[in-house]
Amino acid sequence: MKINYENSSPGSVTITLSGDIGNTNIKELKDIFELRLSSSKTISIIVKELEYFDLTSLQLFVKVAQEAKRIGRKINFDFQFDQESKRLIDQTGITSDLISSICNN
């Protein structure tokens, strides 16, 4: 998993995730999101160039989105799935459009 941070403006951070975003990285992702939720008012999360993505990751993204809403933080997910990743996700019955809709609601 690769993680890049960019402080776009005071109180605002962009986190770019790529590579293996799966069960083996959930603890690290959870810690990162908790830290950023406590220190930033606006968080943008870009997910791109995936090598692996699983249901555990999706559950964490939904939980982070719910927590951000609960504590009054603004969060935006930008899922940049390539065609192969989108096809694999769509085969699970959870479409890539639904993932974006759930996390950005």
C-alpha cells in the first residue's frame, strides 16, 4: 500500500491511497483515518491504481464517512478505479458507483 499526504490548505488534507488496500493494511489505515479526522476539518481520500481491494476496506471507508459526519468533518472519496478493478468490483454485486455513493453520502 502506498500513502501520500498533501495539506491543501489549513485544516484540509488529501490522502492518496494506491496498491494493496486490503485486510492486511486495515489497522494502519484505521489509525491514519482516526488521526486525520481528529486534526483536519476537511479530508479528501483518493483511491487509485489498486492492486487489491476487499470488503474490509469498503467497510472501513463507510465507517470513516459515518464518523466524519457524526463529528462535523467534511470528507470526500474519489475512487479512480481502472477498468479491470471496476469490472472485478462490479462482479461482487457491489458496483463501483454504489461504493462512491455510500461513502460520499
